Amino acid sequence: MRDTTRRRTGGPRPTAPRITVVGGGFAGLTAAITAAETGARVTLHEAHHTLGGRARTAEGTYKTNEGPHALYNGGPHWTWLKQRDLIGPLAPIPPLEGTRLRLHHHGTLRRTPPLAMLKLLRRKTEQAPVEQDFMTWATGQVGEEGARAAAHYVAVATFHHDPGSLSARFVHERLRRAAKLPPEAHYPRGGWGSVVDRMAALAWNLGVRTETLTRVDSLADLPHDGPVVIATSLASARRILGDDSLQWESGRTTLVDVAFRTRRGDAFAVSDLDRTGWVERFTAQDRTLAPAGEQLVQAQIPLSPDETKADGVARAEHLLDLGCPGWRDRLTWRRASVANGRTGALDRPGTTWRDRPAIDRGNDVYLAGDQVAAPGLLSEVSFNSAVEAVSLALTRARLDLKSTSG
């Protein structure tokens, strides 16, 4: 066990509630900071040697994230991070006329989406039913071609191989936000690791005791005195709590990171409207992510249950061939992996975020993460669940302290 706590003056009161947080990713750090700001005594356990979870940025020549990790400015976490000066410098968004966003439709690259898809964006999210799948509802609104193109486009915010099969309300909300102009998505300069570093520093200054290299396999083995917030993946929470009911669907995605020498004319992004897939050149916004004269690109290819990693890599390479001709001859580095169940919750027809595993698990145990019962898009779910978990935990802890002192 490695204890990274340092001695600080001041800090929480001896009689303040104790909160234990398991997991040092975005949800865990949000929970730790939120609790510490109220004066609680917080201990955070992280299995890895560094904090960040899926929000880590790789160290080395090519600064990649585990996924795109865009920071959407339409959610409450944006305001919370800004108020605490945790976002830091943002990579500038390229001018629309210079982004070279291309859409793969009917086998060729196009500059504009189908008109029917644009018409669908005018529908309010409240018009999309929860009970019906997106493809059926959207086809009734604008026809099959526009519906299918929209379903494939929204894979950038769902990481699912068939978004059309999901709840119409769930998909349409993400479609409108992913296609919004000006874009809601922003990218911290240097990758998400810069945000994590600022959050970790704030947690330290607030008196959070951080213990890295401390893997928690069971709640029974976790030393704690007071409420516990489990801010891990749902699979890890299932193991820690021994609760097989902690289940919810997520995506399975091939991630292909490549770096190659710069050449004029490469697309900024390619969205596959014939299937699901997205390619983005991150150095178009942030040149610090790769050495001078090189471009860093990531392809995200959602996989169906019968597809393999190799299938995803082949589809990614096809989109790269279209958007960045000759990239193979310019290649300097590449990496491929599969993100399985690590891309947020997916709501089937007839379900909403309220049907996901509840935050309050009873017995002073609370869940936080991107697959639990909280609203929002991607990392917003982690944030909202973390804040709610701490609110519930502190309410219970203070009631217990009051009853004890009385």
C-alpha cells in the first residue's frame, strides 16, 4: 500500500463525517472533492499507481486518452469544473470552414449530411418516445435513409454498433448534443490528464487522504468508518459488493490510435453514416499531443457481438484510407485495443437512466460512475452520480452523528 497523504495545516474537524471513496477516476475525484469541501474527512483508494481511471492520458511521445474524452459544455459538470479552475487551457476548436469534417455515405465521402437527417435534428428531444426504438420512431419522422444516417452518426456519443435499436429518447438527446453548432465538445489541452492533475491537487489541498496501489476486492476487506462511495466500473463494483444485480448494457468498441507525418488535405474527422464509426484527428485542435510534423488520429469503431477486434481495425483502416490518403506510407506509430463495457450506459426501449443500478445500495454504500442511475451524457453521468452519492452519504452520516451526540 502506498500512502500519498501529506501533512497539512487545518483540514477537517475531528468530529466531521468520514467518507471512504473507492476509485480515483473522474467520478471518484468528484466525490472526494465534493465531500471534502463540506468538511468531511475523506480517504480515497485507487488500485493504479496514478489517479485518473479512464481519464488518464498516456505518458510518452503520443498523448492518447482511453477514448476521445470530449468535455461537453452543456452539462452541470462544466460549471462545477470552471468554478474551481479545474479545466485549464482548452484546445481551440477549428473554424467550421477549416475542419474538413467528412461524412461517409453511400460509399463515398461527402461534405453535408442527408437533408432528412438535418430535419430530424429539429425535433425536440421530448418528442422522441422512451418506449420505442430510435430507428422505428425516426423512420416515421423523416424516412428510413435519414433515420439510418442519424443512428449511425450518433455512435460518436453512444459507442454502440446499432444505436437505432436503443430508446428513441436516449438516442435523440445524444444526437442533438453531438451535432449541435457551435459544438458542445471541448478538449483540454494536453489531454484529460491535465484535468485529472488539477482535480488531484485540489483534493490534496482539501485534505483528502489518497492511497494508491490499493486494490479493493471486497467491501469486507476495506478499512472504513462511515459511508463508502464505490466509484469504479460497474463490473468492479459488482465484484467488490458481491452483488450480481449490478448489471447494465454498455458498448464494445475498437480504438485504433495512429500517428503519421503531416500532409495537407487530411480530414479533421470522418463519420461513417453507412455503418457506425468515427475517425478524428486530435492534433488538428491540440498540436501538443504529438511531435512536431506529426498528426495523432483515433478511430472508434463500435463492434457487434459477432465482430472481432480485427474486424474493427479493418473498418478503421478503411475510414483512414478515405479521410487521410497515403497515411500508411507516413505512419510513425500505432496502437489498437478494445474497450469493452467502458463507454457508458445504454438505455433500451422502455428504460431510462432511472432504471439503471441505484446510487444508494443500503448499509451506507453508494455507487458512482457512468452506468448508474443518474442523468447526463457520458462523463456527466459520472459527475451527477458522484455528487448525488456524496449528498446521500453525508446526510446519513450527519444524522448518525447527531443521534450519537444526542
